[in-house]
Amino acid sequence: DVVLTQSPVSLPVTLGQPASISCSSSHSLVHSDGNTYLSWFQQRPGQSPRRLFYQVSNRDSGVPDRFSGSGSGSDFTLKISRVEAEDVGVYYCMQGTFWPTFGGGTKVEIK
Amino acid sequence: EVPLVETGGGLIQPGGSLRLSCGVSGLTVGNNFMSWIRQSPGKGLQWVSIIYPDGRTFYADSVKGRITTFSDNSKNMVYLHLNSLRVEDTALYYCVAADFPNQADSWGRGTLVTVSS
């Protein structure tokens, strides 16, 4: 299986400050069709995961533009330009290039 | 948001069987890629199965040989049957829909399965 390693595991952030989460893959996630199937999910406390981005940087409907996704090959980043209280939760990367796997998650909390 | 509602969870003894259902509204099951994904504190999020619109199914190695998933397009429902349950099958099981393979666009709220004696 493809292993996705996220860092940090825990991310305390001051409201209004930026946050950055890294996701590193054990394999290149470039599919034979040329696309890179790396997604990001947000899971707020008590809720199901919600997709934020697909194919690295395509924002899902309703996702605030303070969120951005970037990266290529086997290294990817999710950034929040200014953290708000509603952003508290656990963030996961997921790859769909091979049998789908998730990263271990990064818990974002307010300092 | 597409409502997906999972039912059938509960407490099951090791070696027993699991029957989960997923009711879908707002989209046609037969035109989408329907997956089961589970989440547990110990193993995090794990993709369990995918049903393609043409009926093909794919399963995680951890459940192969013990699992059957299928859809009933007339009822717009998806089902998961898992046998020979192990303690490590304990998890919150989500029904997930997508318009592309290996993607997870819309999630249900999940149903909790606990395997314990």
C-alpha cells in the first residue's frame, strides 16, 4: 500500500495566523493518465470527513479561499492563510492513484 | 450535500457477521462509484470497498475473502456484508459516493460497529 505521512501530527495555531500541513507519499502519485489524485479532507469534531480539495489543488464547492492545496509528485501541502475558529479539526490527505489510502491526520487546534 | 444514511451497526461477537445498508437520496447509486470507508482510533481511515457503476467490486486486502458489497439500483441502496469478524474490524463505517473512481465526494454520518465478546 502507498503510505502517506503527514506532519505535524498536532498544530496549535493562533487565530488569524497561517497554518501549513505537509503530506509525503511513499510513491509518486502521478497516475498513468497524467493526473495526480491527491485529496485533502477536513473532519470537524463529531462530524464526518468533508473533502476540501481533489487532484491536489481543485477546491470543492463551499471551501473558503483561505484554504489552498499545492504540490506534485510525492510531496503536497495544505495551507490555511488565516486560521479561523471553525477550522479546528483533523485534516487528512488521501491518494486515489493506487488503492486509496489516507494519511494519519493533523489535528489543528487554537492556541 | 447528498444524504447517505448508514444502518446496521451494533455490537457483534468475534466470528460473527455484519450486515450494513446505505440509503441514498439525490443521486442514482447505479451511476456513481459507491465506497465503504471505515475509521477507528487505532487504524485511522481505511478504504474498505468500491462498487463501480458497471457492478465491478474491489476490496481492501484486510477484508478480501470475508466481504461482499452490492447495490440495489431499484431501491437506490448499497450493502456491505462482512463475515468472520475480528476485533480489528471495530470501526465507524461510512458510506461514500463519488462520480470518479477512488474518490470520496460525499459521506454519510457513519454507523458504529463494535466487535467484542
